[in-house]
Amino acid sequence: MALAGSGYGAPVTAVEEQRVEDHSAALKKELGMRDLVLQQIVYVVGTIWVGTAAKLGHQQIIFWLAAMLFFYAPQAAVVIHLVGRMPLEGGLYQWARLGLSELMGFMVAWNLWIYAVTYIATIGLVVGTNLSYVAGPGGSWMASNKPFIMFLNAFLLAALAVLAARGLGVSKWLHNGGSVMLMLAFLALILLPFYHMARGTLPNYHPFAIAMPALSLFSLNVFGKMGMGALSGFEYVAVLAGETKDPERTIGRATLIAAPIIAVMFILGTSAVLAFVPVDKIDLIGPIPQVFRIGFGLTGAGAAAAGIAILLITGRTIANSSIVFTGTTRMPMVAGWDNLLPRWFTTLHPRYKTPVNSILFVGLVALAFGAAGIVGVGEQEAFQLLENAAGIFYGLTYLVMFAIPLVGMQRMEPRPPRWLRVVALSGFLTTLLYVVLSIFPIIDVASWWAFSTKISGVVIGLNLVGFALYWNAARQRGHVRAGAD
């Protein structure tokens, strides 16, 4: 089988890139350097990952450093190279379409879209858990009451949809504010053990304590999550390249500025979790609110301070969900530009120039995913199911991204340098480890087999649906050559 046009093995032309830029001309250029730095921080620094990493105990620093060496740095290098070569709206979708094939571009967009929908479907679970910590012991029901969680999902997703329709000119302030709130919360988290040490209530805190790593299926599973799970995300702002001022310059520079800040937040944040919570008691949904409750106390001024700090984390969760929501609504839009999805998805609001039909569709699907994810399981298991499934979809897109400088861009000049291909291979292998091991839970679940089967079935089934959608679109356009290999 072979595809004409921009399909299998087709040459990349300046005309194709210009066509994308022509479509992007209708979009408002709202994002500058400050916005990109703050959005990268709030998007990459997920609040759950310090809890996941803390499951390794004091081995965490070695594993964080390894994740940064084998995944974090390769990711930054590949993203900076690709965005400099192809600063186009749609980001990784365009890189895969132009650097590999139209099919790979579509499947990347499909998996990014499913990842984002699955991710934002957890917003009710995460916010409900955070609010339960704000309310104290009397509010513990909020973290497990399914009708309440579904109400939160519906309310928050409706708010995100309205904000996305209004455009980045407004929503970027939520994103930037969420980033500031996140950094303030992490500052409080990092300083809290030192405060207790000064008071004598935490005499043995050593933030850089190191234990030699023990390799096991569990530690490799967590390592994959610390790499691909926690440290991924630099490419996501490139989805909005068509809405960014001077994207080929600002996205790469923003990545370099954000990277060291993110590294410090993760390592010292994990140490703070270990200072207060036994490894077997870590709340994987809300590890930072859990630490704030323990570190600030349950009464008086401490309880008020903990509540404020937890609300800062909740603000980050909402802001990050807004970024993901906004980015995923662009996937159907850019696929519609290429006639791979109905043109209905490309309709822009007459005033705000946002893809309103795509926004509505994403909101409704995320609501359905959220409801399906909590049926028949506990809240920790529901979160792990949704989070692991979302991570696998995202990981599949990273496998493609790292493959672009390795085996793609065959007709692009200049060819990717050898050093870039070496680091891309490192990122590819780390991502592959994450994808394979993410079908296994890192918590006790009712049925290990059922957990793994659900995730595998969803990932395989939805990718088959994506391929069927692509094949149907290709046939309708007459791009399939009868009798070709």
C-alpha cells in the first residue's frame, strides 16, 4: 500500500509547510516568551510525580538524575531541533506528518487527542482529593464520593470549554497564574522540612540522601514514570506554534530556561514528601496536599496555611488541565485542514478565532471518559487506570517523536546530526520502557490481571479505531492506489 500526496515516502515540500502557515494566519498570536516559560513549568511539573518518585525512597535522586540524563535532555534536544525546523501549528502532528508520513502524523494526533481527553477526565478526582485535604477530616468523603466527583468533572469541564472558546488571550493568564501558584506551592513544600528541622520536630532531614538503586520490575516501572511520565511535555506548547510570536526562537529558548527550574522542583519536592510520609502511605493522587496537612497541622494557623497551599496546587491542576484542553482541541482542527477529519472541526469562532466545534466535542468526550473511569473501582485504582492509560497514549507519540530524527526526515536537508540521533535513541528506549511497564499498577489493586487487561484493551482498541478513521479518510480522498504494496 502506498499513499500519494504527503503519505508514505512522499517528499517534504515548502508548499506543504506554507499551506499550514496559511491556515495558521487566521489564528491570533497570543503567546510570548514569558507565557511559554510559565506554561512549560506548569505543564511539565505534575504534582503527582513527587509521590510516585517517593515510592523509591532515597533511591529517588539516582533515578531522577538517570531520568534527566536518558530522557529529559534528549527530549529537550529533539524538541528544540524539530521546532526550529518546523515551527507549525499542530506541533508533533506536523513533525510526524512531514518527517515520516501522513499516517504517522494522523496516529500521533489521534493518540495525543486520546491522551489529553483521558488526562483531563481525571480533573474531578484530583480536585476532589485536594478539596478533601482542605476541608480536613470532615471532608474525606469528597475524595471517594462518585456523584460528587462526577459533578466536579461536569462543572470544571464546562468552565474549561468556555475558557478555551474565549481564546489564549484570556486563558493564558490562567495558565500563567497557575504556574506561579505551582512554584509558590513547591517553594512551601521544599521549605517545610527545613522549618520543622529548625524547630527540632524533624531532626534527621537530609534532602540529598542517596541510597544505591535496586533494579527490579517495580523500580524500572517507577523510573519510566519519572522519565516519560514526569519529565515529558516540552513539545506540547509547540502544538500552539501558530498562536505563538516567533515560535522557532521563543519555544526553544523557553525550554532552556524552564528545564533547570523543573529539575530542582522535582528532586527537592520528592525529598520533602519522603520527610513526612512513609513510603507505603503515600497518596498517589494528592501527595503534596498530604504533606501540607501533616507538615502544617490540622488546627489553627497551620490548618489555614495548609488549606492555602493546597488551593495553590488545585489552581495549578485547573490551569494545567486548561492547557491540555486547549492543545487537544487543536488536534482535530489541524487534521481537518488535511481533510483527515470532517471540516466541521476546523470551524473558528467569528470573533475569538478558536475551534469551537472541536472544543465542544472534546468536552463531551472527556466527561464520558471520566464517568467510565470511576465505575466499579476505588478512587486510587480509578486514578491509576486513567493516568496509566493516558500515559501510554502520550508515550506512543513520543516514540514517534524520537523516531523522526532516527529514521525520518529522509528528504530534508540538512540531515539531523549524529549526536541528535544518539540522544534520540536514548529517549526512544526510555519511552519504550515506560509504555511497556505502564500496563502494570504500582499500587495494590483488586485484580492485577483486570487492571492490565483494561489498559491494554483500551490502548489497542482505540488505536485500531484511529487507524480505521485514517483509512476511511484516505479512501474518500482517493489516495489509495489499488494494487500497491
